[in-house]
Amino acid sequence: MGFLKDNVAKELGIDINDINKDCKDVFSKEITFEEYERLVNTYAIKNGAQYSIYILANSYIYGINVEKDINKGLKYLNIGLEGHNVYCAYLAGQLYYNGDIVEKDLNKALVYLKPAADYGIGSALLAMGFIFYEGEGELRDWDKALEYFKKAGDSGDLEGYCDAGMILSDDDYPNHNYSEAIIYLLKGAESGGADIYSHIGFMYYSGKGVEKDYAKAFEYYKKAYDLSSPVGTHNLAVLYRDGKYVPKDIKKAIELFSLAYSLGHANAGAALGTIYYEGNGVEKDYKKAFEYYKFSGVRGAVSGIFNQGVMLLKGEGVDKNYHEALSLFKKAAEANLPDAYYEIGVMYEFGMGVRRNKKKAADFYAVSAYLGFSEAEKRLQLLNITTSSSDNIYEIGKELAERVIKDELKDCISDIVSDVIDKMIDEEGSVIGDAIGDLVAEVVMKALNNN
């Protein structure tokens, strides 16, 4: 790939005739890399052409248009830095940010990126934003990240607007503002690609920062789908499944969910499982539903993990397996799924695969209720647990969180001892087994705590 003579002339502040004096083909519109390098060495420093020195440094360090030569690249980089070249400062900052040829050091990256960002180089502004967005400790500052992302967008790098919009729409950001977020997302949409289209579509779908608009949601999901986005394809399928904006079409929904699943979207597999579990537009098929739940769960879909547990608990399409069901519910609970806490509570209340324990059941119901599952509060009331205020529910949930690890270990020890004793005596002696199991568990836990 050559360099256009007109561009080089502007870049170096020279005349085309100056270029033609030292090139093989005066009639060509381009010059070779070697010819470009000679011109830069002749004119760049004298004429203050900072960008040209950066081009040589970057080209040799990364092997762009020329054989990679890190030493030569660093030579040009140092020439630029000694001359306070903001483009070379940006390159040095990127090297420390990425850990390319030098050890990654975000503090050093900031030192070099700052003058380039102050000069208004969009990529430097973006990099500054990402350091404050992704950094740890004092470097983690989402307010500063937002400031730099906005500046990057204003400088012409529209990706900055997309990143600003993503921060503003993130619930973890204390100053999140959906209305402002959608403005920046729309500004940068064309440069943001499939993920941004999907995100904008979801904001219209859920009415976050804008009036709920399924037609707009469809428009942006379709743009993401056209770019082979797993998320956009999945969300488009949801509209067809539920008949929102488009006529309800289960066949089309299954087609899109299957495509999204093949593209790696775990929740699409869980959605297919639910279609077959409920018989929604297709013949009910528990075995097929369980397979989809299982495979989506392996990929990390919480709903797939939970629904596997439900089917194992009820013995739908598979043999009942309380132990495996409980294990899956606990996995789903780790993701704060209120339904999962509820089902664990049911298992402890009625002794399904575990020893009956109403106090423990109440703990899990309390967390489920605190997370918004109304059925859990009803179960708590039946167990005579006061739940009139959310603060009380929160306290119960907090207590559970503090002791659940110790309780699980203690119960595990107690259950093992109890089971052994129960096998040694008749069924009527199971109470004795429970008591001895609890006693042994208490002794072991005290020993562990003392250590």
C-alpha cells in the first residue's frame, strides 16, 4: 500500500515537486513506504510535521506497510516524544495501556495520553475514558470516564457517544440517566454497531428514557439482526413470540431463537425450552424442553438452570431428582433469582430431598420476598414470620447471607452423620439420628471456628 502524494505534501508542508525529486515514478499518484520515510526524515522535524513521525513509529512497531522492527519504531517514537509530539505521546500511552512491548501500566498510560487528549485526539480521549471506566482503586472513576467519552464524541469519534450512553444507562452508575443515555446512544449509533442497536432497541422496548415504542424496538433489533447480532436476533424473536408490533408468529420466533442460540446466545436456548415446555404454538415436549434448558444452562443462562431444577423437582420429562434440583436452584440463587430462593424454601419447608427445616425455609422465603417474589411473602405469613415491612424482610435476608456458608457446611456434616445412624436403627430412631447429627455438627463447627 502506497502513500498519496497530495496527502504527503499537505502532511509535510511541502510541494509535489519536492516529492517528485526523490521518487522513482513521477507520474504515479503514490509513493512507496521507503520514499515516504526518506521524505519524513528530510522535512518532518524541520517543518513540525508531528503526524508523519507518529506514522513511522506506529508502522515499525506494529509492522504496518513495512516489516516489523520494534527498535526502529521506538527510535522514531523517542524522536517524537523529545519534540513533544502529541501523536507520539498517544502511541506511548497506547503501548502502556495495552501492554504492547512494555509492561502494562495504566498510570504511565495516563501520563502519556493526557497531552494527546488535551490536544483533542479522539482515540486518546477514548483511551482515557476506558482507563477510568475499567480501572481499579483510585483509577476507577465513572464520572471522569463519562467526561472523556463525551469529549471523544464531540471530537468526531462517535464511539465516544456510544460509550457515554452505555455508562448513563448502567444501573450501577449512581448518576445513571436513561433520558440522557438514549440521546448519546442515538448520536453514536451508526458507529456503535450491532450491540448499540440492540441496546437502543431494548430501551424502546422497555421504555427506559423514552416512551415505550415496539415499532422503534423492532427497527433497532432488526438493524442488529442484519449485522448477525445474537442479542438483536434473540430480541427480535421475543417480539414475534409475543406479537408485539408484529403479528404473533411462533414459527418465526422459533427460527430466530434457534439462530440466536447457534450464534451463542444462551437465553435463546432457554426461550426455546419454554416454548416446548408450555406447548406454545407447538406440541408440548418435556424432553425437548429439558434438553434446551440443560444446554442453555451450561452456557450460563440462569433461566435455563432454574427451569432444569423445576423439571427435576417435578419429574417432568426426566426422573425426579431432588438433590440435583436443589443444586441447580442454588446456582440460580447465586444470580439473585427470587424464584430460585423460593423453590429452595419450599424444599426445606416440606423436606424434599433435605431434612425438613421451617426456620431455614423462612430464611430463603425472606430473601425471595425481598427480591420481589410475592408468593414468598405469602409462605412467610403462613409460617408466622412477621413480614409487614420490607426492612424486616431485608434483615432476615441479610442474616441468611451472613450465615449461609457456615449453615451449609454444618448441615452437610449433620446430614451425613444422621444418615449413617438412621441406617443403623429403625425408622422410629431417625429423631435420634438427627439429634446426634446436629450434636456432631456443632462440635466440628466449634473446632473449625477455633482454628
